[in-house]
Amino acid sequence: MKDNKILQLINVAWRERWTDSQWGINIKKVLPRGVSGDVYNLAECLLQQAVIGSTANSLVLNYLKHSLCAHLVSHAAVLRCIAKYDKLNRVYCVTALLEFLVSIIDGITCRIKSEEALLPGAVVQLVMWIMQIFARTLQQYEMRGELSAELSYMLDQSCLLIEHLTQQQFVLAMLNVGCHEEPESVDRLHDLYASIKASLTNSNFTLSAATAEQQLKQLAYIDAKHLDLQILNPSPSLEKISCCVQPLLAVEVLLNPCKDTSYYVAELQMLQRLKGYTNTRLFYEIIRAGFLTLSNVADTSPDTMWGAFMFFKMPHIIKQLHALQRVPGEQQLAATDYIPELVEALELLIEDNLLLDFMDTKCSCNIIEFLLNDWTKQQLVNEVHVKKFASQREAASLLLKKCDNGQQKPSNINFIKRAEVPLSGVLKTLCTNKMQDMVNVLCHVPVGHSFELILSVATVEGRLKTFVSRLIQCNENSKQVPGELGKQCITRSTLFDVSFLMLTSIVQTYGSDVVLSERCDSFFEKWVRTCMMERNKLKNPRQILALCEDSIVDELLLSLSKPEAAQLKPSNLTWQDICLNLPGVLHHVLIAWEQETLSSADVKSILDNMKRRLFSFSVCATSYLCAYMYSVRETELLKPLNMIQQFLAPLTTEELSSQENSKERLALSYQIIRKMQHDVHPAPNTKSRLISHTPLIEQFRECWRIVSEAGHLPVRAAQTLESLLLAGGASWLVTQLVEQLLSCKYMRDMAKCMDIVFAVMHLDIERTTEALLQYVVAPLVLRRQGEDINEPQSLVLARLSVYCIISCLETRSSSSAAAATLQKRSRSHDDDEMTGVANAAKVRKVIGDGSDNSNDFADGDASNVVALLSAPSAELRVTPLNLKEPLQASIKHIFRVFVQFVSGDELSPKAVFVYQFISLLVECGGERVTPVLRLLPPNLMQQLLKVLATDDIRVGLISRLYDLRLHAGRQAAVADLCLWRNMQLARNSIHL
């Protein structure tokens, strides 16, 4: 009924030639008050009358335009009606509609909720309609070879409309939402664009607008990435020198030396995405990071790890990073004997004369030539590049040698490469069944720094697990055979002893996770799990004693207390039985000594007899004594300490000569015993990272002063910060780090500091991120806004928070994804400074079983390379569908805080921080932060839009905040986009 009245009114208006205002007055008499004309299809009625003939009725089109301006009809309804017009052969009508669209396109919006659901679909249909016009017109040109003036003008208007569409970010955002809403329309758009492109190619037709084809492609393949977004993350071109790669690698090599290549590659890929580095820049930063760290490490055994990482692990990292850059489906380039991006990176590196001069002096060689000679074998560079770069450094290297006058001592770096051959030899020997050959090889390994060098190389090459498993098998095969005598028994005992000592040293260095298999069926694994005292893994002495057998303990006591027991007599007791039952012997000895049943001389005799048999026995005894010392009062430590010191007493020359290869085994046992003792009761004068009367805050400031002066993170500083994390906790350390960050005065210093802080937080990224979000950010922003939480500090703090969330969010996409979340980390070499000391005072009275069967290590780089090269994806880390704790709780907490920050009506630094945080999260995280964005409170963005009445928030940000594949996500996105659009129109209305 209303439709008829509307049609009659249109006829009267046209017949009487009403003005726009007359039309507006009279149509409102027909429409009920407060009801949109869309309910009665007003737009459709007007459009039908406007194009009823061969030419368009401009007067009726003016009525339609006035109805739009008066909000009698919605833009969605008008666009939908125009897109339904299918009489494309009526050139004058189509041209008039195109001109009409050009005149209204800049004002498209939604005024009420009901319109929001219709607009995205209407925009999609409109774009399809325009493309149909293009396709039909070009097909006619293709058939006839020319266009009439009318068709040419219509095509020009289509190009003009396309230009207006692509300039309207709001319309593009609605098109993006509409494409997610109607997936079948996306295929139709692609087909239409393909048809247009084919016609243009076949006919050699040139559009009047040079950019029209590109604009059509933009519409057909619309994506949120093409929408406008204010960039807050700094461009890599602004960072002449990065300070993030070296600290991150320093932390990761410290904590995870046993990780396979793919772990480091994934970490560096994450950093590359955050920073926007090219492969050339990333390779340059990796090599520079290696040299920087090596320049600060001492030529001692604990620092061989970095040299091994530089020369063995780094080439594999670079090779994998290069392989992963190939886009899936892309045609593979012809094989070359070098990596072009690496050569470009070396050209950048060769300009850093100061660093290379220092490394040449430190290593007593041309370090570039030394490094590249090995890389030629792996086809990273070729001989031409080696000669080129070596010649560029030759003059400087010769000059440095002359200045040195031969006084420079050989560096460990010169021996690291040579350690690869002994490692291969040891592994090969351990595969044989020749016991004497194994004894000869293994007893020479602990000499000097050979053992540390071999372990370092095995670790970074991913062969540590193989080395350990073969040592365990060797130890298992050399267990005592009852009744065996003579030369064979002596060889077997030596092999058992040295393999046991080497394995114990490895456990002390890397943790039991390296040694323990899932089954734990070998003797050594059983001893480690039940009896060995480890850093941060306490053993209950009562549980150790419960494993002892009384009959064996009695027999051992009787044997060890006799003077003639210095030489082992044939007995039913095996060495493995003695190792497991020595705690029972020591327990009885301690009680008897306390009760003065045994004198100090008797105790000394028993301990000496124990040590003379096998050096492993003194290690087993020390392990129990250390566990016992954790459970007693301070006043009761003297006797077990004296017993440990007795094990460290030197042997006479006669005693040393009585056993094969005793000197090497004795030295290794002393080293193990000292480490165990240091964990429990460090000497008062020991210089350690934690044993200090200086307050933690002063230790931190001194450490950070060293870091600031160096401009990077030295290995020792990383170790100190790790210890401070253990001692002070994550919240304390993060607070201190952020305070240092905010105290920077200059942008360059702030950016450098933020990179180092971000790397340091990887000492335990889960706990530090939780502390940052829950306990540091909100109090800082609330307490100090207007002081130093303003630009640029707030932006840097937001960037740090986002970087940490993204790093914490990403998990390994391999079968070890679960293991990656474990907090157990392996440790690098550290002879005299051990982090377990931090807990000594706190947990001395605490007894725990200390069992831990987690395995955080992966081997087999070769197989990983093959898998990576054949993998369809170029990413090693994927985003989990759902967040895990504590990250989820932390993000929910910070979002609740953000709601409070924007709850007012005025612009404040708090609201700016919220915007910066959300914008950086979207910009840096992309689709990877989808699980985080799902936790956004419903009204947070709308409230932020109202408070932050600036041009900072753009449609690109809003479009990427929501999952447009879901109806709720599309609904929220359209609501925010319409609010943004109306605020923009209101702000610019003064110009109308």
C-alpha cells in the first residue's frame, strides 16, 4: 500500500517538477515518523522510475540523492539497488548511475545498527556490477575493434568511480568484510578481473586512467593488509646497527646450547619478522653478533661454547634461513655454490674495521679468511669470495701481526676447529667392542681442555645426545663381571670409571635431561635419577638411603675398614652395587663419627680406601654427602665437609702409579667433586655471581653499567642477569630492566636499551612476560603518566610488551612443541660460578626428590635440514589456537586494565598507551596474534575511538583486530568501522 503511495508521489513530483526540498517535505508525509524509507523500498522505487526509459531521469535521481542526504534511505539500500540494475546495454542509464555513484561515494556510511549488516554485502555487489560494466565494454571493443563515444565516456566514468572507491578506506574496509561474508562472491570477482585483464591483453586496449587496472586488481583481491595502518614499529632502515640479535643469541646459547639448528632458526625468524630485516641484514647481524660475543669471552674452557657455536652451528643456521625464504610453489632458482645474501652481508661486515682488527688480534689470524675457508665446503661462499674478502683484510692483519711481535698466545678459537676430528674419532671408537682401544681414547679426552672442546663441538653440532648414549652403552658394557681377574678386569674397571666420570661431568654441565632416556634402564641413568646431586634438583638423603641393601652395606663397611682393603679382593660385590650402596656406608660412618665410635683417623682410612678403588666411588660418596648437607643445620656441616675435603686430598706417586691412567681420571673426579661442593657450600672467598654481600640492586646496576658501556650483552653479564633472575625473581628483574629503559633520554639509546631488555627477558620469557603484563606495565602507566610515561617512553614500553607477547606466544611446530614450554633449561659451561648457589640458603632445610624426566633437547640437524627444505611452509613456529597459562591470564589482566584506562571522556597518556599497544600488536603480530585479539573486551575499541579523537586510528587497524571469518568478528568490525566513519564525517563536516 505504501509502495503505491510512494510511486504515485514520485509521478506527481516528476510531473510537477518539484524541487528537492518539496520532495523532502512531501515524502515525509507518506513515511511514518521515525521509520526509514528502506522499510518501504523507497530507494528501489526511486531508482526504478529514474531508469525506466532509455535515458536516466535526472530529476528523480536528484530526489534519490536528497533522500540520502536527509537520511530517508540508507547508502546500503541505494548501492544494492544500483547493483541489481542489469540492463547494461542502456549506456545512458548506466552512465547516469555511474555519475550518481561518483557524487555520493565519498559520503557512504551507516547511521543505524540495522544498516550495518547490509552495507558490506552491498559494497561487494556494487564492485561486481562495476566490473561487469568493464568486462562487457572491453568485450565489445575486442569484437568490434573500437568503442563509440558513449561507451568510451561510460568507461571513463567507470575508471573515475574505481579511483574514488580505492581512495575511500572505509569503503575498502567494508568490501573486505563483505568478501569474508560472501566467499562465493570472491571467486566471481576474481573471474571478472581475469576476464578484464585477458580482454585488455588480447585487444591491446589502453584505459584512460593508467592505474585503473591496478585499482581493479586491488578491489578483486582486497585484503586487510592493503588497508591504511599507522606504522609505529620503526623501519629497519632507521637502525644502522641492531642491538637485538647479539643479546638474544647470547642468552639462547647460554641457556640452550644443546638445541638443534631449527630452534635458533625459529628464534631468528621471529626476530626478523618483528624487525622487518631482509636476509642480508639478518645474516650480517648474526655474524657480527658472533664476533662481538667472541671478542668478550676469555680463552678459558667455559667460553669454548661460543667459538664452537660460531664455527659449527652458525653455518647451518644461515643455510636453513636461506632455504626457508623460498616461497612455496615458487620455481626453484638454479643451484649456486654460494648464498648471494650472505656475500652482501659480508660486504657490510668487512667495513667494520675496529671489530675485525680486534678479532684478528685476539685469534692471531685473519679471522675472515679463517671463517670463510670452512664455509666454502658448505657452499655458503666460494673461493672467489674468500680471496676477495681475505685480500681486503690482508694489509690490516699483517700490520697487526707486526705490532704483536709474536707475544700473542694461541687462542682457543684456533683449536676449536681441530676438536671436530677427535670427536668423530671418539664416537667411532665407542662403536667398537675393543675395550682397550676405548680406554686409550677416553682416558686422553679429559687431558687439558680437550674434553670441554669436544663437548662444545658435540653440543653445537647436535651430536651430544649421540656421544652421551654411546658413553652410557660403554659404561653399561664395562660393568663388573663377578669372578673376572687379571688384565681384563683392570681394563674393564678403568673403562667403567672413566665413562662414569665423563658422564657425571656432562650431567653437571648440561643437566640430567641430556642423559636420562624415557626408559632409564641403564645403571648410570638409574644412579643419576636416584642418587646424583644436581644444581636446582635436590635429592632426599632418606630416599637415597632407602635404596641401599643392608647386607651389601655391612659387607662394604667391613671391607673398607680393614687396612688390607686397599686392594680390591675378589667379592660378589660389583662396582655398580658399591656405587648405589655407598650412601649407606657413609651414613653409618657419620653416625659413628658423631658418637665418637670412630676416630678421625679411622674415617680418613675408610675414605682413602674408598677413593683408591675407583675414583667414581668418591664422586658417588660426595653426591650423598651434598644431599645430606642440604638437610642438616649449619652447625652440622663440618664433618661432611671434612669428608669431602678428604676426597680432594692428593694421592701419592705410588698410589697414582698403581692404576692405569689414574692422573686424568683423578683430575676429572676432583673437578666434579668441587662442583658438587660449590653447589652446597661455596667457599667464603669464592668470587661468584651470587655469593656476595652486596645488595641485588647494586649488583644489577653494576652489571647494567657494563652492558651499557659495551653496547651489547657480554656472556658474563648474561650469566649474572640469569643469576639475578633466580635470586630476585621475575617481577623484580623486569622492574629493574624497565626502569633502566625509561631512564634513557635519547631515542637512539632507548631503542638500543629496549632491544637488550627484550633479549634479557628470554632468560625465562614466560615468567618475565607474565611479570611485565601483570605487575609492571599497569602500575608504571598509572603512577608515572605525565612524567616519563609519555612520548616516546610509552611507545617503547608498548613495543617491549608486544614483542614479549609475540615471542611468548609462538611455539615450535614440531613434535617437541610441548617440551618447548618447559622451564627446565640446559646450562652452558661454568666451572667456578654456578647458579644453584642462589637457592642454598633458602632451601637448605627443604628435601625434595628432584626427579625430572623432561627432555628439552633435540638432535639430528641433518635430518632437520632435509625436512625443512621439503616443507611447504617457510615457518618453523606456528601460533597455537588457544593461549596457555600464564600468558592468557596476563593478557586478560592487561586488557581489563585497558578498559579502565579508556573509561573516561578525556584524552590522556593512558589512552594513548592503549592505542599504541593494540596497534603494535596488530602491526607486529599479524595473524599470529589472533588468539590474543580474541580476548579483547567487546567495547574497548569503541570507547578508545571516542576518547582518542585523532587520526591515529585507521581502518587497517580496526579491520585486523577481528576474525572476519566469524559472524561475531564481522559484526564487531563493521560496528567499529561505522563509528570511526561517522566520527570522521563529523570532524570534517566544517569543510562541507
